[in-house]
Amino acid sequence: MEKSYIYKITCKENNKFYVGSTVDFERRWTIHKSLLNKNKHHSKVLQNCWNKYGEDMFQFEVVETIDKQDKDFLLQREQYFLDTLKPELNICEIAGSCLGIKRTIEFGINKSLSQIGEKNHFFGKKHSDETKQKMKLKSTGRKHTSDTKEKISLSRKNKYKGTENPFSKFSEEEIRQIRKMREQGMLFREIGKIFNSPRQTIASIINGKTYSEVK
């Protein structure tokens, strides 16, 4: 019979722990260890704890075994344990909400590495004068659509603020998640990489200069 699991990663030094779910217990633990040993785990607080105390001080254990592999039900059970146990080493309070973050981090790291130095297809090259002129002509005369003009007008008039602004790139849940990550020790630039945003933008959100209406 196919099974799935709710698991804990516990730091034996301070009894703080991380909760997750998986359909392959052994493989998930291997993945966690690999990311933690490479200093690339999505949970900064778990990573910091691992770096401080070392692998030998951590225990990986099954909290609940489920006699089926149903993703929705598995996330429901994970959410139950997140709500009742309140693990200190998770950065996301909603089960499944960090899946996108994990994939974004991995994609961003791989993409960055693939475009460094000689690996960049434009390494050592320069645009010709002809190409520069074409690029200039292409951008000249470019016009906004009527829809975009309306959004710009509303934005400038401050009719819509924060997440209601037509140009806002963040949802309220993402704003809360950004602030939560900072509370748990993540740096501005690290959060910026996850959300593909400049450090200054993240700092403004966290300091309440922008999106102050989101609580």
C-alpha cells in the first residue's frame, strides 16, 4: 500500500524543529541534508541552526504515517501539525506555500551560475554602432496602450495604494511572507532574490514605507 508521511527535523540542542510532508521519507531526508550541507536550504532559520550545531545534532523522524498518497489530504495534515505544534524552524505558516519559494531559489541559483563570465553568451562582446542605433530606434516612438495609460493615471493620482495599485507586483500574502522571513533572520538581499525584487524594495516593505496598510 502506498503511504505518505508527516515528519519533523529536530535540533537536539534546543528542541526547535521543522515540520514537513512527503511521500518518500528517505529521499526527502537526503534532499534536506544535501541542501543544508550546501547552505542552500529555503528555511533560513533551519539553515542557521544547522550551521551552528552541525548535522549530528539533528534528528529526522516520522510524526504521522498516512495509508494513502493524496496530496490535498497530506497538506491538510501538515497544516494541522503546523497549527498545533507551531514549529520554530519553518518560514511558511501555510502548508504548501513554500513550494514556489523552493523552486524559485533552485531556479535562480542555477540560472545565475549558467550566466556567469564566459558562460554568458554575450561575454567579451559589444553591441555594434549599427545595433545600438537599431535599439534606439526601436524604443523611440513606443506608445503605451490605453489600458496602461489608465493604470499610470490611477497610480499617479494615488487613487489606489499598496496591493490595490494596478502596478503592484505583490499580493497581501506575499507582503506578510516577506516580513515574516525578515523576522526569522533572512537578509534583505536574500528575500529580494526569492521575490525577484531589489533590496531597496524589500527594505521599504519591511520598514513599512510601502504597503503599510497590510497587517
